[in-house]
Amino acid sequence: MRKHALRSWIVSLAVVTLLSIVSLGNAYAGEAEKKLALELTHLVMPKDVYNALLDQLMTNMGASMQQAGAKISPKDASKLKAVVAEVLPYDELVQWNVEIYAGKFTADELKELIKFYGTPVGKKAAKLLPEISGEVGKKVGTVIVQRMPAAMKKAGIQ
């Protein structure tokens, strides 16, 4: 049972991570796009938003782990955020965002995004993004844990 719970927790974490990161952008983006993408990333994901993202991820991981039957001591739970921050450091997430944005948007489009995220609504959207993503991730994690065993069985996967 413990092995199954750990595997379910890992699947849930992978889904949440994939939803957060999506895919890498075009490695051939120009310097102008990269510079603008860095400016945009600092608007969308300043350090306090990153910390909120970690908090939301911790909430989702804890719920997924409990749902999967895994038990974690309160002492270890308090250490888990530091571990996740070590595994997903802020500077690395910033760089991933830069690569993705620079690969998917032109310089002019990035300027438009920067303009939007500089507005009150844009600032609110950026601030709420971890919470919104966390709520979606929580729902995905719950559904995955509930539906995966039957779907895997149906597909002939043990």
C-alpha cells in the first residue's frame, strides 16, 4: 500500500509540475525577446509570487499524499517546502519562464504583455496565478488519483 501511495503522489506531483511548466520554448529566441521575457517574468513571478506558488504546491502535495494514503510526519512536512525550493529554485524557474516566453512570443507581443501586467488587473492576475493554478492542480491531482487505477487497468497496465 505504501508503494502505491508513493507512486500516486509522484504521478500527482508530475502532473502539477507539468501544468505549471508546460513545455520549453524555442531555444533560438533573440536577445531582445529574452530581455523582454525576463522583464515580463519579474512582473508575473516576483519572489513573493514564487513563495506563494511553493505554498500552494505544498498544500496540493500534502492533500495528494494524504489522498494516496502516504503519511508524513509534521516534522518532515515543515522541511518539505525547503526541499521543494531546493529542487525548483527561483532563479531556475525564472530562466525557464524566459525561455518559454521568448520562444513563444515576439518582442512586440512581449511588450504588450508587459504593458498588461503593469496594469492593476494584470498585477492582480499575476498575484492570483499561483492560487488559481493550485486550485486547478488540486482538482487535477484528485481526479488523477481517482481515475488512474481504472484507466490503467482498462489499458492493460499493471
